[in-house]
Amino acid sequence: MEFTVTIIWFDEERLWCARCEDLKITLEYGSFDALLEQTKAAAYDMAELNLGYKGEIRLRYVIERSDVLAVS
């Protein structure tokens, strides 16, 4: 089973956010590595809790970045 996780960097808040609609996951961390580790753990738990699925899952990451630029 494969799920897409969207990871977004919010520069103005210095924050990484992970979202997966299918698994109903939304996580926020200041560290990219911490976010990935917590996303993996949450994905397995939520697949079991929300979908009743046990077994191997694949996570596909889509990374976005949001910047705020001041033009003068």
C-alpha cells in the first residue's frame, strides 16, 4: 500500500509540516529529520487505526517550500 506525504517548509516560521490526507496525518517539527522519523511512526499507526491495515506500507514524499520575499 502506498501513501503520499506532502512535506512543506515554512521559511517565515522555520517549520516543517507533513500532511497525508489518506492517513489523516498532520505533523509539525522544527527539524526535517525529526519530522521524517515521526511521520514514519505515525503512518504505520494510522494505517492500522484508520484503515485496519497491517503489513508493509510505502511512503512517497512530495516536498514543497514556501518563502516570503520582500521586494523594494
